[in-house]
Amino acid sequence: MTNLSLAIGECAPTKASAPLARSKAEDIATLLKAVSDPTRLQILALLAKAEQQEDCTCNLTEPLGLSQPTISHHLKKLAEVGLVEKQRRGTWIWYSINQDRWQELGRLFQ
């Protein structure tokens, strides 16, 4: 019985604890929404494994079996939350993972 009381006491909030700031919670929720899409997770995995950890849209269409506009849409969503960075090279835009933002996402689960 004592162990049960201790376990409940350990996880119960105290009066001194404060909730996560609303703005931070909204930022995290937006980030998690962006990566909750399976295609976006696949894109991030492809970018992480790519040579120089970057790639252009044209190289992502075949492995994913999706059109260039669809890939671009998903990359735009990832860029909006800061998970990918983009750089124009000629007619193509090259994408890479924003390591700072990626690590921030990883810290959520520590």
C-alpha cells in the first residue's frame, strides 16, 4: 500500500509546479503536427541519409513514388516549422535538415 501511495505522490502535480508556457506548447504542437505525416517522416529520413545530408526535390520523387508538387508541399510544411532549410541552386531547391530544430524535437522525448 505504501508503494502505491508513493507512486501516486511522485506523479501528482504540486502547487509549486507550473504548466508548460502556452506559446511553447503551441510551438511543440505545431512541430509534432508537421512530423505526424508519414510522408514527411520519410522525407526527413531520406534527407538524413543523403550524401551531405541534403537533397533536391527531384531526387525525392522516385523513392517516395510521389509527384514533385506533392513532395514540394510536404517540404514546405517542414520548412514552415523550421525542420528543413532550403537553398536555391539554379532551378532546383535543395533541402537539408535544420539540426538545431531536429535536436529540439529529440529533446522532447528525453
